[in-house]
Amino acid sequence: SMIGMDDPKHFRLRSIVSKGFTPREISRIEEYVKVKARTIIDRVLEEFEGQEFDFVDAIAGKFPLQIICEMMGIPESDERQIFNWTNTILGAGDPDFTGSLEGLMEAGIGMFTYAQALGEARLANPTEDLTSVMMHAVVDGERLSSQEFGSFFILLVVAGNETTRNAITHGMVALTENQDQRATWFNDFEANTKTAVEEIVRWSTPVMHFRRTATQDTEINGFPIKQNQKVVLFYNSGNRDERVFAEPFKFDVTRTAQPTQIGFGAGGPHFCLGANLARREIAVMFDEIRRRTPNLQITGEPAYLQSNFINGIKRVNCRIN
């Protein structure tokens, strides 16, 4: 996986994948993102107005999944299967999603096999989707192998779906629990969107940690670290660091901490490839909620994913009053 690679191979492969996540590409799909948000809220208003329903299943889970599937060229008829594979892979350890190691392996192999078939189809008959771009891109005289594409497909589809889903869900919970912050943002949406989105990512920190290996002896805050020792980076801890964030356990949509939150990573070669897309998705969905369902409120306790890796919410009831 690209997550565990070092340069120069990491740089070569990221250069290929990043073609689909440039600011220009995000601007190109902006209208599609807005249309998807409108369509989802249309359906919610038609089916659930005045009733309780699951925010994750009806809104937060569908939105980023549909967008990444569209970008990758995945047919709408396959979206539910992709959703189920994603839940199984990232839900390892949660009995609601992964009952056995065999089930986890089946999901991984199923998604990998699906990706290889899609990649080979686009290699033979390219379209304008990201799969075609990746399969035909040449960097330093090389193209992605079908095996490399399979690994990247899983990374992009899982990361492009699950993390934004959880950020939106945690954001909705926080806005319900902090009505003053909801009013501050929604009453002056354009002025506060940039800081509000960053605060939602800080607050939720969808990916809680990564483990790395020290390449040389070093020292951090007086603590010695030896070459080849394993070091775990807890992003949720960094995003609550009182030395950086005033009142870190307060949800504040106007927060302008410097440096910013590290929910997308702390910069460098492994900074989240889809950060710009995730920011736009969060902003667009909450704009749609603000305009179309301003009385949408979370009404139940979240059912949290049993994971020490993903800060996920599996289900949480809500109502449009």
C-alpha cells in the first residue's frame, strides 16, 4: 500500500494517483458533488420527514461513497457492494461487520479482484474516470501494474468513503450538542465554513493513529527514539493538544489555531491525498442541510465502531422536526 511506502517509489506512485485530486479536478466535479447532496436530501425529505431515521445510512454514508464511485467509474449498481466491503475491511474487530478472519479476507479479495477487473477494462477501453487516468498514466516510463492499481483502488475507495462519512456524522452530532456553534456557522455560512470544516475534522479525527518506523536515532521532547523502533502517531491526541488549541475539548466553529488540525496528517509526503475533496464534501453537505433541513437534529446515542483505528459511528438516529 502507498501508505507504507517511502520515496522514491512512493513519490512515483502518488504522482499518478494525485492526478485525480488536484484543485482543478475538484473544481471540475463541484457541480456533481452539489447535485448528489441535493438528491440525497430530496430523498430524505420525501421518505423521512417527521420520522426518526439513521443519519449514517441515509445521508453521511451515501454521500462520499457515491462521489468516489463516480470518480472511479464504478457503476451505481455496485455501490452497495463497495459499501459492504468497506464496512467489513475497516470494521475488523467489530462483530456487526466482521464476524471472522475469513469474512475479512473475503472482503479484501473481493474488492481487489473487482478493482483489477475494472482497471483492465479501462486499460482496454479508457473513459474520463479516475481509473482510466491511473491505468494510462506514465511516470518515469512506468505504468501502474494491475496489482498496484488493486491496492490503490482499495485505499482510495475506503479512504474516500469511510473517513468523510465519519467526519460528517461526528459533525452533525457536535452541531446538535452545541446549538450556539450551529447558529454561528449557519447564520453566516460563507464566512465561517473554512474554520468550521477544519474544526469538524479536528473534532472527529476519523483516523486515530498510524504506526511508523524510525529511520535513525532521534529525540522528541527529550524522549529518545532508536533507529528501527516503532512509533505510533495518535492524531486524536494531537488534535486535543492544549499547547496548540485553546480549550481543546470545546467544539468551536470559529477556531483559527496555528498550526491547523492534523486530521489529514501533518504535511509532508503522506499528507491526505483527498483532503481537498473531503473539505468540499463536508462543506457542501452541511450547506444543503442548512438550507433544506435546518431543523435536522440527532435524537439518539451514536453506536460507535469497535475500532482503535477508525473513529467511526455505525448508526445514529436523527429527525427533521
